[in-house]
Amino acid sequence: MIRSNTSTKLGELLTSVYQEGKTLGLFFDFDGTLAPIVPLSSQAQMSERMNAQLNQLVQLDNIKMGVLSGRSLEDLKSRVDIPKTVFAGSGGMEIDFGKDQLYDPKGGNFWLSVERIVPLLERIIEDFPGTRLEKKPYSFSLHFRGLSPSMATGFQAYAIEILRSCSGIRYREVCQSIEVQLHKSWDKGIALDHICRYFDNDMFLAYFGDDLNDTEALEYVNKKKGAAIGIGDHAPIIAKYYLESPRQLHKFLDDLYSDLKSLTRKVSLKSNCRSRSRGTKSSVFHCIASDDGDDPEPKIHQLIQQKNILCVGFLDSSGFFDPALISSDMIDKIPDFYSRVDHVNNLIEVEDMLYESASHFSLVLVDLRLKGLEAVNILNYINTHFPNLPCIACVESINFQNAMIWKRNNKIPLLPLPLRWEALVSALHHWFYDHESNPTKKSLELHRSRSASVSPS
């Protein structure tokens, strides 16, 4: 079957999805996709270029990455050095999320089910030099890459005859080997389902695979209306997108990174993802404002240092971040001043975010529409523990006058929703002035203060 290259359409699709602010899940097979097929499976490894490309992509906002393989989980992880990556080994029966692991409960029965046929297969391997049996926690593979085509045909015939005599297992040829697992055990499609449930069931999935053992993963992605991508001549026909070779995958990933990188700063504002990124515990940046009557916007640009905004609340009726609460002029301006926007919804999440990562933020916006006293408790917490972190309260215009009564006893600026950029800049300018004990200090002290941060209590 002749298939045409669809890399351009695929790139446009993934870029469009990312631009909408959705989490983009990039998942890859290993052998034949990320690493070339080699005579000995023990020698397979990713190229330095592939390793660099994946490391670049995984560092972008709203990107989730995973590698799924028929290799054992331990073997797979030893060959992929990419941070923040999910691994699924043994064809999907072992999953490592980083902090948590998940295993197919049926896997423990595998070796009991095949104990009769393993000695028979080992005898055949002795008769065919260049073959081997690779044992894994919940499966095994019969490798015959070292055989000539005619010898390989004979080996397969003998092996399959033995495998057919064993009930309760499934097997198939993949990359010049025969993979053997329990019937109805987890596969790569089931592994992807577990990964989606663990992280973000609404993420847009893209799966790259080159052979029959990627069939279930590609089927699952099609079911989720994602991008099922086949690599090379042996890719399952159900793949809706197609790249001719791993070499073309290199070019595609280069182009994809360039396109997504250019969008990253603007996408972060509209993201529904609630980031839990934790850095090294560090101190809060101490801001000093000067009051020389100049236009405040350049000073704000200096003070916020392309850091992040933390939005608390700002949800619609469905529980997602509501961009309608932010005016279009502010959406256009924020990427020029801030690196990204993170969203949380309650005091516990605020404490969790700021305790270890406060220095990453230069502005907190608190939605006064939060239930009960949640907003007041959050504002009090920030004032007490992070007095040098700019914090602004926001309320719907219809309730703005009533909220002004509350503001009389607080130094926290109050802005009506939807937020407008000019109002935010003015509020920040006043915040810096109110929170600086000696506003006549020279602007030189602004630079000195960057190395003299105040630690949170």
C-alpha cells in the first residue's frame, strides 16, 4: 500500500491544538520509532539529536511526554534520559508515572501459565544460533534478528507451533521478534488510558508507532480523536498520519518545537492546566518602587522580570479557567511582561504553590467570588507570609462598590472584572508605592535588592 507523507497536516493540527491552550500529550514507541532497529536489541539507543529534541519539547508548558515499549520497564528507562517522562514497559503492563507506579494485576500469573512451553522454546533456540529468549517481568520475547530470512522462517514455524499449544497467551511478530503475553493483559492502549486518567483525561493525544504492537495505542488515540501517527513501512494501517522514516520524525520534531516555542508564552494564559511545578525553595523577590512621576509601565516591566502570574479562582460554571474575565487588551499584553499564568482554586493549593516556588511569581490575582471566606483567608496568608509579593483582589463590576467597603481596611488594590491592562498597571504602581517604606530611594537600589531577597516565614 502506498501512503503519502502527512507531516505538514500533522504539524498544523498539533500547533492548532496547542494554541487553544490544551495539554498536548506526545507519546512514542521506542524501537523503530525513537531508536533504529539494530541486529542486537541490547544495542538499541536513541541518537543524541533525538535525545536533545525530546528534552527541548518536554520543557515547554502544557506538554506531557511518554515512551511505551515492549521492553521491560527497567530496560526502557535505562535507555531514555528525558525528565518528566512517563514510561510504560512490557507492552503496557508496567507504568511508571514518576512518583507512582502501576502494574497489571494479572501479570503475576504469566510465568506459571508458560512454565510448560519455556523449556521447549529453549531447546529450539539451541538449534538456531543467533536467536535468544528475553525474559521480562510479565512477558518474554523470542528474538531472531541474527538469522537469515530462510532460517528465520523455519525458526518462526517451530516457535509458533509450540506457542499454539499453550492456552491463555497471545503472541505476535514485532521487529524480528515474537512477543508473548497473557491473553487480555494490559496493552499499550490500556496503558495510555491509565496515563490519561492519571494526568489529564482531556489532553490531546499524539502517538508515534512503527509496528503491530502499537496497534492498540493507535486505536485508543483514534477513539479519543487524537493524532495516530505511523512511522515507516510496517506501521499499522489504522494510523491516520504517516511519516516515512525515523529520519523524517527528526525533521518533524524540529519543526514542531519551533512552532510550539513561538506560541508558548501566549498559550499559558488560556491553559486549563493547574500547574504544580516545584522548584528549589527560594526567597521572594523584594521590590523597590521609585516615585518620580514617570510612566509606570516601564517600571512594572523591570519589577516583574518576566516571571509568572498566579491566578486564584477565575473559573466558569464548569470549573475551568474563564478567559472572559480578562479583557482582550490584557491577553495581548501579558505575554510581553510575564512568562506564564498558573491557576489554583483554594488556600491549600496557594500554600503548596508558593511555599517552594514563590520566587517564580511576581503577581497574585485573587478572585473574591470564591466561596465563603476562602478569598479573604488567601489574601491574609499572602500578606503575612509573602509581604513583598504583589497581590491584587478582583471582583465582578456589579459588586465592586460593595467590595470597596471591604477595601477600606486593606492595602490590597481592588480591581473590577473583567480585568483591563491599564487598570492592572496602575494598581501595581500603587502597590509598589504603598509597600515601600522609603519611596525616595534611588532606582539603583532596585538592582541591589535583586540579590537581597526576603525569605518567606
